[in-house]
Amino acid sequence: MRPRSTRVPQDAVHHPVFARFYARMSVAAETKAGLAAVRSELLAGLSGRVIEIGAGNGLNFAHYPPAVSEVVAIEPERTLRQLAVRSALRAGIPVDVVPGAAEALPVKSEAFDGAVASLVLCTVRNVERSLAEIVRVLRPGGELRFFEHVRADDRAMATTQRALDRTVWPLMTGGCHTARDTLGAIERAGFVVETYRRVRMPEWGIRLPTSACVLGVARRPDVAA
């Protein structure tokens, strides 16, 4: 099944300067910040058809296990999407890179066994609508794998995050918000969170507004159960 035509403009998200910066920074972070190991943990055990929301420059593609039959990778930003296409050509599994936005996924309902949200729910315009779309496209019992920036546990950093989110941070970072309660939003969307752990990125050195992350697995309830 091929994705149907998108319901949003092809370049609904366009941050070319940040996209180029992110592409360089993310590649360096794979080893220096330990992101490659996190990606492997995030995707381990997935199988069947998977949709990845906000694939960026495609750094997850190399970490999908062989049991995944196909990945439909949604990326709204043109520059990152072009880089993702190059990454898809080097992937060990079939990857179809598609324009689209998380709030209006250009695919059929209940078409996927798994969904991946990796450092993307911090940037979407509407978290609730994006998660509702993920629920829609997952089959009953399907998995959501998530690795996301979240609000810090300590009050001082959480205050700093909120101040940044209200001012310069989203403008400088392609719409990123550092203080979202993403875990709570996943639960409110109707997912059952099966397991998660807090992750600090990078694991060592200076603590950044984006250091607090959560890595986990949630499942769309099986309505037939």
C-alpha cells in the first residue's frame, strides 16, 4: 500500500538554516552524546510495518531491525527530507520518505504495526492532534516507541525551560519546546505506557535545557480484547 496524497502543503514546515545546523549537529551527537545507542534501544524488537513521525535526516534508519518489513518516514522539512532520502538508500530495510505533518499523517487508518516518535513531539504545533493521528494509523495493539525531550525534574531547570520556550528557543531551534509534558500527553491520548526511563543527553558534561529526555514504549489498546 502506498501512502495517499498528503492533506497539507509539501513544505508546511520550512526551517532551512536550522535544518542544515541540525544535520551537522545530529551526526556528531551520534557518538559524542551516545545517541546511536539510544536509537538502537528505541527500535529494538520492532517488526512489521512502521511509521516514523518526523524522521529528520534519517539517522534512525540504520538501527531498524530486520523484522521490520517497511518504514514509512514522514518528514515535513524539505532540506531534512532530502537528507532522509539519502539515508533511506543506505538502510538495510525498505524506507519510503514521504512529505507530511504529524497533525495530518498522509496514510490510511490502522495501517501500521508500530510508530516511532524520536525528538519530534517537542516541535509539532499541536501535540494532542499529532498523538491522535498516531492512534489513528496504528492497528489495535500497535506500539508507539518514543524518545523525546521533556520538562526537567528540578524546579530551576524547569523554570529555565519554560522561559526559553516562551521566548527565543522555538525561533532558534525549528519550533522545539523543551518543557512539554510529553509522557502525560501520550497517556492522555489513550496509549498505555508499558515501560519508560528517564535519559540525560548528553550523559555527562554540562546540563542543557534539552538534556532531560524520556525513552519508552506505549501501546494502543487492543479494542478487541
